[in-house]
Amino acid sequence: QVQLVESGGDSVQGGGSLRLSCAASGYTSSSNLMGWFRQAPGKEREGVAALYTGSGRTYYADSVKGRFTISQDNAKTTLYLQMNSLQPEDTAMYYCAANGHKAVTLTARQALGMSEYRYWGQGTQVTVSS
């Protein structure tokens, strides 16, 4: 029903910036929450940022707050993650995700949890060197 394709991952120096994109196709109004997750080798997948597509409400993990910004285009077909002041600890495979229902307002912990999402992209690799 929904296909998500990430792009924009790259290898950058510490302190650099990247902008990830997630192109959505087959997306309908049945979903109202999208997010970015990441998974580093040997670690669990963690929520990075989330966005309510209707209201624009955003949520961020403490580790990226003030450095990353999640946004969406007006057509709501592309999700973005602007990443500034990148650190080696940000190295991971980054995934975008969309829920398959109309969620009510969630806490940051809930919105950044994998269980809230039904559709996932294939991931794009971000590598930050020191």
C-alpha cells in the first residue's frame, strides 16, 4: 500500500551536514505519522525524529535535538531529515517509516517507537568520520 525509498546517505567528516530524503508512493490519508530511525552495528534500531503529517508536530531523540530537523514537503510525498553537526556516533543505517492509521497525539517515547509504524523503507547509510 505504501512504498518508502530513502536517499541522501553518504560518508562525511565530523561536523558536516547531510539531508536525507524519503520518497513515498501509494501514500494515503490513512497515515498521519512518519519518522526516521537508525540502526548502528551491534545496536538496536532507535527512533531519531517523528512528524505528524497533518499538524506538523515533531518529536526528537535527545541525542539529536538541536542538530537534526525533520520536515515534509507540501504535497506530503517526501520526508526529509536535515542533519547538522554530525558526529561519529551518528553513523548508522537510517530508515524512514510511516504508520498505517490515524494516531492520536503521542508522547515522544511513543512516536519514536518502532511499534507505531507499519511501513518501512530499505535504509540509507550514513557514515561520519572523525
